[in-house]
Amino acid sequence: MSSDQYKQRMQRKKDHIDSRIEEANIDKGIIVLLTGNGKGKSSSALGMICRALGYDMKVGIAKFLKGEQDTGEDTFLAKQPNVQTVFMKTGFTWDTQDKEYDTVMALETWSEAAQYLTDESIDLVVLDELTYMISYKYLDEQIILDALNNRPKNQHVVITGRAASEGLIDVADTVSEVKDIKHAFRANIKAQKGIDL
């Protein structure tokens, strides 16, 4: 491809992108759903938290499934004045092996997360690993969908977790599926500080 052909191709691309940007004129809070079996869904949500904090926005985080862990992001977020976090006290549900207790803890965590979804002062709500709460039948999907649909108009929500339900996919504005191709853990490499923890 010649230099002139390349320039013409890039100009067409620029014109198309500029046109799409101009057409995108709706300003409202969006729901981003990060699902799939690959690593990086919660990390992507953390990136959006950092973006929000960069604009001095307020963030509410509800961590389902994982519980309070000794991770770099939890240590970092605990120091941020614009962040409030609730952790599901059970941690990994396969550790407890008690569905009744896990359900009670999921409901308790959801109760606090639902308050975030009614608080106009919170700009971004992250519902980490929420998909499991629906697929494990710990939480009622319709109650979650109603809360998402009735949240403040400009509030953004990020939902993470594998096997997202059709209801979550339908309500989301952006859905990304993270595909698992290869993972260090399967090669017996333990979780690494700064990467996994």
C-alpha cells in the first residue's frame, strides 16, 4: 500500500469515527457487563474505578463471592476517600459449602449494594461477581433488574462474573465476554502479588 493509499484509508476511517462520535449524543448512566471464563473482568472494573476516581467521582463497590481478601486493589481502595466497599462475608462459597448461610450473606451484601443503586451521590457502582449470585439462586434476578432499571439516571454500573444471565445481558448497555485461552494457574503457577492479588 502506497503512502497516498494509506492516507486515504486513514482519512475514511477518521471520517467514519468522527461521524459516529457526533451521532452519540445521549448522556446517561450506562451498565457495563463483563462476563466470560477469562481472567481480567474484575481487573477491568478496577480500571473503570480508577477512571472515575480521576474525575473525583464517588464509587460504591459490592464484592460478592470473593469476600475481603488481602489484595493490592483492596489495600489501595481502602485509602480512597471517594470509595465505599461492602464485602460478602462468606468469601468463596466453595469454602463454606453451606447454601443457606451463603444465601443469607448474599442477601445482606445485596441489601447494601441496593442502597448504592438508590444514592444519587454515587456516580459508579461496581457489582463484582454478581452473576454467580443469580446462577447459584442466592438472589432473585428480577429484584436486581428492577434496582438496575430504577437507579439514578446518570449512575454508571459495572457488573462482573462468569455465565451472565440473559436478563443481565438484556439490561446492559455494553457487554464484553473475556475468553479464556491460557492461564498460569493451570501450569501450577500460584497467584502472584500485583497480578492476581
